[in-house]
Amino acid sequence: ELAGKTERALQAARKAAQLDGKSTRIQGRPAWILYHAERYVAARQEYLRLLDRFDDDFKNSEIRDVVRDAKLTLSNIAVFTENVQEAEEWLVQVLCEFPGDPGASNDLGYLWVEQGARLPRALRMIRLAVQAEPDNQAYRDSLGWAYYRLKRYDEAVTELKKAAQGSVE
């Protein structure tokens, strides 16, 4: 897929998934390939099939990690297809199971900031993400945007400069 050979990658991933029905990660590769190729409708269907199979399986951490990643990706797909409510729902599901997940905290906080909704709560969530990963430029950008929307302009400028420069002091 990374070489632009989507169909070959998809065939190989589906064959691998067929041969190894136990590895959750291998089962999720066809969905990832479709997502990476920006075939969002098909990717969404594959991720939903993956969740149908594994969402209620709590046997090990690998399964839960794959489920978390699937829900995060489904949230991204929902954003790309302009279904913000669905995007939020996927992120809430992630945060219910993984309350400290910085990516889900940042993404949900950012969605709320974009809508001008729940701004104080969104700021707290984004701050948690930044605390977990202080060098993450995307999280710094979200933090700057949250400060801006809260009319805390000096703090917004500081964070947005850090995000743009790629440095955090």
C-alpha cells in the first residue's frame, strides 16, 4: 500500500487474514489498507466487521489495542465524511475503555473546540493529551486553538508558535 499498490496489498492482507484467523492485527490490515487508500466507505465497512468480531473480546491487550485503533480510525473516517456526531461517539467509546488515551482526548477536545462546544472541558482534555505527549505538535496546535476560542490569546499564541516551530520549551 505504501508503494501505491493498493490492490496487491489488499489481496495479500486478505489472504493473510484468511490463513491466520487468530491474529487480530492481521485481521485488521485490510481495513487499514482501505483507509490509507482513502477508500473510506469500504474501510468503514471493514472496520465495522472487525468490531463485530472482536469488540466484546477482552481476552488480551492486543485485541483491545486493535479495537481501540479501529474506533480511532472510524472516528477519523467520520470526520472525513463530515459526520461529526459519529466521530464523537467513537472517541467517547475509546475514552470509556481507555480514559487516559491522549489521542482520543485530543481528538474529542479538538472536535468540541471546532464546534465552540464544551470549551472548558475540551481544554482540560487537550491539556491531558499535551501532558502525556508534550512534544506532539498536533496536540500543541489543538491547545492553541482551544485557548484562542476561549479568548486567551497570549496563551494561544505561545502554543501555536510551539506547534509551528516543532519545539516545546
